[in-house]
Amino acid sequence: MTYLVLRMLLLPFSRVWLFILMKLVAMIQTYHRSGIADVVASLKLPRLWLRLGVRDLVNDHARASLGILWPLIGALAWIVIIYFFIGNSLGEGNPSYLAYLTIGIVVYNFASGVLVNGVNSFMRYRNLILNVPNPLFIYPLRTLTKVTVSTGLQILFVIAALYICKSPPQLSWIWVLLALPLYFLTGTLLALGMGLAGVFFGDLRFMMQPIMRMLMFTTPIFWYSKGEGIRMLATVYNPLSHYIAIVREPLLGNSFPYLSLWVVIGCTIVIGVISLTLFHVARYSMIRHF
Amino acid sequence: MPNLIFDKASVFYPSHAPIAAGEQRGIGARIIKRGHRHSIASLDKINLTLKSGDRVGIIGQNGSGKSTLLRLGSGILRPNEGDVIINGRVATLFTTTIGMNMDASAIKNIRDAADLMSIPRKLINDTLADVIDFSEIGAFANQPMRTYSSGMRARVGFGLATSFDTDILLIDEVFGTGDMQFYKKARKRLEDKIGQASILMLASHSDRIISTFCEKALWLHQGKIRDFGSIDSICKDYRKFMST
């Protein structure tokens, strides 16, 4: 590796540079067929994926009289049960425990929605993909729209919990505006990568539910991470806990966790590179594999 | 000028279960060995150039590669080997239920499908009126589509696919479900559209449909072009081949 870097630096007109230059020219020539071109084309169709994402959510609950209120009811049930049954022991008498718990559950629901639905980002729309020529990246965006609307409604609970805990609006809340785009970015890229992997590995969609259940308990959602031991390890090495922290800490008026922000940015870059590379390389193989 | 070029285009589907290499009698598919794996050679080095004004009917056994050829032509699939160059706006009619939700009405489905087909927003209301008028579903337009017959769904799907101007129109076996009246209407509508659309590719098992809508025939056999040219002679040879 070092040799390659040195060689690239020391021999600017060497074959390595020529090779890179040729690759770049080839990439420009075939840009319209690249994964990035697909991503750009999809982003230019916001009305399509926003409308279809909302439609998916409505259709999923079309036969229920309470319709899309069901995800809200589910989240509320979680919050109420945990708060009243085990909140006393886990909340450690903290007056802002209700807000702490509610924010944790809402972010967890978003992550869970992205992972569980993301695995089916492409499989679910197989018939459509095979029959209508559209950019493929609209399908992860469609999945993300569905999950965002479903979870977004739960923000009402966060507002209510902050009000009950007498946590007044403060300047630190601005950090949330930075966190939300990172959530959407990670969510889309994760839905993309998981969707592709889900086509090739049929077991993946069955793995997601147990993994999310495990994450529910190994992430500081309803318990505090203090001191040392396994809880602390689970907090430090679990990316989800950092994703939660960059929203929860500023909302509760605590100091902003810069370390968590860097972990989140790092995770987003890693997920992005893996997912986009997979997408560029394997998207047509995926269609042949359907 | 719109055109569609298949340059030694080959498509191999992965085999999902162990399968012996060789020709499969009764179906048009061919199993080949690529590296360590067996693959289904759906299309094998297809060379074909279609220019403005070409109306080509594709015939062949089940599994001979008709649908795959159309998917390549639409850009949905890319070939494993070779290349496909598409110049022009493509519309497809591969199914009469383009991502349709059978619990929703035709109106809702037409709006969603119009989005999927990138029909400009300002034209969606016109498209809606046009499709409902063509499909003659009238008062049923507000009913859930699960209550429609397959023929009614075909009318809606066909009306939608042919509701806007396109350069390249690709159709795969959707006439079978319609009645005679629909067939006549579809023919008239397609003839009007062909005046605007430059290239038509239509896959069908029916000689009548091919000869009604197309000027040339392409016979696919085991992923290869067996013949390309006059409809009458190719259909005759194909019938003879099938009877043996």
C-alpha cells in the first residue's frame, strides 16, 4: 500500500496515473449507466417517491379502521408500559426519564423501520422493477419516506413528553436540525444496502426482527449507561446508541455529545460507501436474480 | 432520431437450483455452464438495430427470451455481455397491472401509475380522462380494481401505457385478456400512437396480433435470433416448427 502511494506520488506520469486517468474517462463516458446516475435521476423525482412512500404506508393499513394511527398506538403502548412498569427502577428517579425514554423509543422505531422495511426495499417492488423502466434508487427512497412518515408522527409524543418533564425549548435543540439530515441519509443508504443484500440473501429479512429485538435491550433506550461493565460497552460499541445520543442529549438540555456525532458521521460514510458500491456493481445482477 | 441497438447482447440468469446443461425440450431456454456455475442463457449475442418506423413482432416458444429482449430494450435490464443502446423515450406495457393496488380505485391507480411513468404533472388530469374514456370503465372508475375483470384491467393498463407520446413502445403479451371490441379499439389507438411513436416491439404467441400491428417478425429460439424479416414466411415457419 505504502509502496503504491509513494509510487503514485513520485511518478506523476507513470502507468498508475495513466490507468487512473483512463478509468476516470471511462467513468465519465459511462456515467449515464453508473449507480450515481441512477441516484441523481431518482433524486430528481421527489414527487414520485414521496407520493408512493405515503401510499405504501396508507395501503399497509388500508383495511384497519384506525389506519396509520396503529404505529402511533404501538409506540404509545411501549412508552406507557415501560414507564409505568419498569420506569421506577430504570429511571433512577430522574425527572426527565419520560422524555429520555420517549426519544429513545422514537429513534429506535425509526431505525427498526429502516432495517426491517429496508431489507424488502427491492423485493417488495419486484413486479414494478421488472415492468416499468424507472431509476432503482427510488425504491429505498420510497421505503425511507414510508418509515419517516410513520415515525414522524411519533414526534408528537416527544413534544408531549418534553412538556410533561418541563423541559423548555433551548438553544441546544438546534443540534437536532443537524442530526435529522444524518438520520435521513443513513436511513436511505441503509435501506439501499439492506435492500440489495435482501435480494441475494433470503435469510436476511428473517434475521432483522430478532436483531432489532436484541438492539432494543442492548441500547440505552430505557436504561441509563453509567459507570463500567457490559452496559457501558454496549453503549460505546453500539452505533445506535450514538444515533440516539445526538438527538436525546441536546433535547434534554445536556451537553452535546461530539464523540457520538463523529461516530454517526463515520458510520454514515461507511454505510454510504458500502451501499453505493454494492448498488453500482450489483443492481442489474439483482434484477436477474429476482 | 430514435433507435434501438442490440450489439451482441447476452443475458444469463443465475440458476437457483442444480440443473443439467443443454437444451430443454419443450421450452425455449438453454442451460450453459459459465465458470463453475450453470446459468440460463436467456439471450445469446443478439445483434439487432431498430430504426424509426420499425414495427417488430417477436415470436418464440416460452422461455425463448422474448420478455428478456423487451426488458433489455426498455433499459430495465442490462446485458451481461455486449451492449444495448437506447435513443428515445421508452414506454412499456409488460403487464396490465403496473404496480396497481387492487384495493384502490382505477382513478387512484391511474394517478400513481402516471407518476411511475413520469407523465408530467400538468398532463395527469388529461391522462386520467383519456384512460377512463378509452377503457370505457365509466362508473367503475371509482370502484376498487379487485372488482374488475381481467379484460377491464387490461383496458386500463393498455390505455395508460399508450396515453402519452413515446418514441419506443414495448409490449409483451397483453392482448390475450381483451375481447374483440377491445382488440379493435386497441388496434386503432396503437395505429394512432405508432404515427407518433417511432419504434414498436411487440411479443406475442398470436400470428394475428403480430400481423395486425407489425411489419416485421423476429423469431427467437433458445435466446438466439432464428429468423428476422417478413411476417408471413416467419409465422409459417414457426407454425411448422411448433407442429413438429
